[in-house]
Amino acid sequence: MSCIFCEIARKNIKAEIIFENEKIISFLDINPVNFGHTLVIPKKHFADFISIEDEYLLELNRGIKIAAKAVTMALKAEGYNIFSNNGLAAGQSVFHFHAHIVPRFSSDHIKFKPELKIYSENEMKIYAEKIKNELIL
Ligand code: 5GP
Ligand code: ZN
């Protein structure tokens, strides 16, 4: 299996690395939404968020927080988006989990918010029940 982010994690492909430790690595996105757009990934290959082994979750979240703070401070950003596309239908194009951190400015006019739907009567409860039935706690 060839995975561009595994190759970056192994240093077989060049990337502008921000920081790394045993479990995670953070580097600049090659096609940024805004300059300074940073990615954080587990070094081990997991296709999406649900697949990530629990032992990587804490370090990954710590890494996202560290990167978000550094990006915000470095660029004097007024805000930031943290997001992750999971699955083709959600717009994922690299199938090795990655969190995006995008610095934001009130002047940048980037639109992340989709058109929102409205639940009809009782529908909200039905959706909640469906989801609760699938919980593995
Ligand atoms: P996705 O579309 O899966 O949410 O995000 C994949 C991201 O990876 C894109 O924003 C894209 O610009 C970035 N990307 C794809 N290939 C490379 C690469 O070779 N190097 C770096 N640094 N970023 C990449
Ligand atoms: Zn990979």
C-alpha cells in the first residue's frame, strides 16, 4: 500500500515539518486554505478517525492543540478551524487520518459553513435514538 502521509512520516518524502514525537507528526499542508495551514497525523497508518487505536488519541489531540496554538500565535490569527474529512463522501482525499488546522482572519472571507437543515417534529428524537442504539461505550 502506498500512502503519501506514511512516506512523509518515514521521511521518504519531503515535507515542511513543524514538530514530531514518537507517535505523531505535524507538517504544513502543501495547498493551504490560508498560509500556515497545518496538518497533524498519527505516524501509524489509520485510514480515518474511527480506525485510530486508542493509544494514539491522546497524543494526537495534544499535538493538535500544540499546533493550533503555535499557528495562531505565529500568524497572529484571530481564529482557527480544526477539522478532518473522513471518507470520500466527506471530501477526504488522503486516506491516512489527518487533522487540518487553518488560521483564520475576519478579513479572509473563507466560507466553511454549509446550509443548515431543520428537523421536523419528533425527528430529532428519532435520530438521537438511532445513534444511541449504535453506541459502544
Ligand atoms: P483531505 O482532502 O484528505 O481532507 O486533505 C488532504 C490534504 O493533504 C489536502 O489539503 C492536501 O493539500 C494535502 N496534501 C496532499 N498531498 C500532500 C503532500 O504530498 N504534502 C503535503 N504537505 N500535503 C499534502
Ligand atoms: Zn499512511
